[in-house]
Amino acid sequence: MRKIYRKIAKKNGVSVAEVKRDMQEAINAAYQNPPQDGGVDAAYQQRIPCKRAIPTPDEFIRYAANKIKTK
């Protein structure tokens, strides 16, 4: 995970902490303000395994990477 964050940070000229913070803010916004599409987004969000109601960037990346691997 650290390698992923470092690569993103370097590419964008920011710190790793900024990358994680911005990712968490984006995830929070998606979970707290879902589009009004009849629950499709909520159904997808519930598939992401996480310890709390909203996943961390690490949890989200692991889920997304596993989804890509299985396709």
C-alpha cells in the first residue's frame, strides 16, 4: 500500500498524508451524499468490506484491486 500512495503522491507533487486525506474525503462524500438513483450506489457500497460504516482508503483500494484481478 505504501508504494501505491508514494507513487500517487510523487506524481501529483503532494505528501502521502495529503493523498490519504483526499481519498478519505472523496470516499466520505460518496457515502454521505449518494446520488438519488434508487439505491444502486448503496448496494455497491455495502459490498466493500470495512470495519466501520465508511471504508478507509486502504480498504477501498484492496476491494477495487481484488475486483480487477477477478475480471
